[in-house]
Amino acid sequence: MEIKQNISLKEFNTFGFDIHARYLAHIAHEKQLTKTLAEARQNSLPLLILGGGSNILFVQDYQGLVLRNEILGKEVIREDNDYVWVRLGAGENWHQVVLWSLDNGWGGIENLSLIPGTVGAAPMQNIGAYGVEICSVFSKLEAVNLESGTQHIFSTIDCQFGYRSSVFKSSLKDQFIITRVVLKLSKKPSFNISYGAISQTLGEMNVQELNISNISEAVIRIRRSKLPDPGTIGNAGSFFKNPIISKDLLHTLKTEYTNIPSYPIEGDLIKVPAGWLIEECNWKGYRKGDIGVHNKQALVLVNYGQGKGNELVELAHDIQDSVNAKFGIQLIPEVNII
Ligand code: FAD
Ligand code: EPU
């Protein structure tokens, strides 16, 4: 198995930052993983798991071994009258899996169309969009402990899914590599079109009969109209999570900012769109050198080409400071900063 040395990761992160990894290994199957982990252990190398690099911000060269997950495979492992259970290699491209599910008429992930990245990273932050999160179709996953090399199975409960979070982003951070994911998809899909502009877009598309393929198409249209294509402008989607605040704080803020958008979630908790807070602080469309804030979506920070990761982190701090000063809300990054 080949371990490459001093490799640029520019092509492997959607911000397009040109940093280098001291070592890089492409992992295509579990046996190769076991061998590589043993070598890394012998040489006391720090490890970083990389999928599609669409939720990572590199601020400096990585002085350890990057394991690029390229484990493939899509198989049906069980089915009944209503559901099908599919076992997916963690290196599969997420959107290609969505297209495969649409081709087979299996519902559940159509609202998650066009999210960049790999299957293995999807449970890591419980990817979500347009009213659906992966946890709603999740069955279990297989993961390997990076230190011991042992294999573990994680159920939905074990994963502790939350809004853009899981156990792999909190208490078990950097301890496991996810190798396979099993999803439970529906043969008799129910449709989720209540979120955002989906029904309006379906209307514009002149859809007569609702199905998972035209919901996917509507989601793709909305996403293309707002989010920059990383192939053209470097970005990692939403840079921050949408903050969750108390009803009391919302009430106080409403006296001054009457039009603040808010979405009740549970109990006394309210989600406020970070994009609105950032826009109110006049950051939308801001640009300094090659780093900036997207002009159609203030929650997306961008690299126009020659920017550097540390410049982007500086901008993120300035945005956090100004949002905190104006609203008393601390924005938390969604992107993994390395
Ligand atoms: P990477 O960026 O490679 O890795 C992300 C993190 O997961 C890193 O910490 C990495 O170490 C870890 N990791 C990766 N693979 C594994 C593995 N196999 N085992 C263990 N850890 C692993 N996200 C959403 O939730 N909803 C959206 O709507 C959305 N829209 C986006 C739009 C754009 C234009 C972009 C660029 C990004 C968007 N994202 C969105 C963020 C991103 O696509 C997701 O977080 C995606 O799941 C990241 O996958 P990846 O393979 O690129 O992960
Ligand atoms: N808004 C503004 N100005 C902006 C952007 C947004 O005022 O520049 C306000 C508007 O009120 C708008 C609201 O924010 O109605 C919500 O905006 P949008 O529908 O674009 O969604 P978002 O909250 O910014 C979240 C996710 C996205 C996901 C979309 C659709 C987070 C952090 N982001 O974005 O996920 O695709 O909803 O469900 O939860 C990602 O995680 O990388 C990501 C792109």
C-alpha cells in the first residue's frame, strides 16, 4: 500500500486551500485500513480522516497522516414490503447515493439532494437540509477505532444525533473512522415539502404528480439558486450553525429588531438564522483580498482563489465578534477547523 509524502490537499478540500499533508493514504477497503492504522501506530503519526473535504477548513499544513476514505459499495442487505436496508461504503459520494435511491424509487433522502461529500461524513454531523436529517433514515454504522484498530457497530442511539452533531463530533471526536453506513429507505415514501421554498418551487416547475424525483429536483433548484458551487468559488456551505436561543432572549431582541426571523424548535428554544444576523451586521458581499462573505448567502464564507485558511478564520472571528456585540449571540462554527 502506498503512502504518499508531502502532498497538496488543494484538490481535496472545497475551500481550495493549498496546504500540504506530510503523508496521505487512499483507503479503498477495510484490510488496507487495518494495515495503515498499524503503520501509523508504529510511527506515532497523528491521523486525520478526509472524505470529500467539503466541511473542513485547513489553516496550516497537516503534520500527520491523512486517510482519504475511498471505501465503496452499495448493497441491499434486507427488505420487507415497506422498507429496504442499504449498506453503503463510507467513501461513496452522497449525492450519487441519493440519485441511486431515486432510480430505485426508495424515499427518505430526496430532501438531502446535492449535499457535497461522502456517505461516511454524513452521520458525523447528521447532515440536514429542507426539513430532513440523515438520522431519520439511519439504521446503523460500522466504524474502526483509530487507536486499537477494532471494529464497532453504532446504533442510532449510540450516535447521539443532534442538530449538526453526533457523538463523533463530540465525546468520540477523532477516535473512529466510519467505514460503512446502513440506511433504512422507504418503498412507500411519504413526502416532506413543508420546508422553505419547496412547494413554491414545485409550483414553478408545474409538477402535476408529486414524487421523490421532483422533490429532489426542486431541492436542487433552490440550492443552485443560493449556494455557490465549490467548483467555481471555494466554500464549505454554512460556515456557522444556526444559533439556538431562549424565548426570553428572542423577546428582548424583538423590541429592537422587530423583523428578526425565528423558528421554534422544542420547549422554550428558538432557532435564529445566522445568515440574517450576519447580514444585519453588514457582512453580506464583504470581500478582503480573496476571502469574503457570499453575496447571496451571508452564512457562506468563500475563497475566491488565492485566499488562505488563516485569513478566513480571522474573518470568521470578526463576524462572531460583531454578531455578539450587536445581538449578544455567540455563533459556533459548523465547519471543522484543522
Ligand atoms: P469532510 O469535509 O471530508 O470531513 C468532515 C469531517 O468529518 C471532518 O472532521 C472529517 O475528519 C470527518 N470525517 C469525514 N469522513 C469521515 C469518516 N468516514 N469517519 C469519521 N470521520 C470522518 N451540510 C449539511 O448538513 N447540509 C447541507 O445542506 C450542506 N450543504 C452544503 C453545501 C455546500 C456547497 C458545501 C460545500 C457543503 C455543504 N454541507 C452541508 C457541508 C458538507 O457537505 C457535509 O458536512 C458533508 O457531510 C461533508 O462530507 P465530506 O465527505 O466532504 O466530509
Ligand atoms: N437569511 C438572511 N440572509 C442571508 C441568508 C439567510 O436573512 O444572507 C435568513 C432568511 O431569513 C432565510 C433564512 O435565513 O429565510 C434561512 O436561510 P436558508 O433557507 O438559506 O437556510 P440557512 O438557515 O442559512 C440551513 C442549513 C443549510 C441547509 C439549509 C436548507 C445550517 C447551518 N445551514 O441554512 O445547510 O442547506 O438550511 O435546509 O443549518 C450546511 O450545513 O452547510 C448547509 C448549507
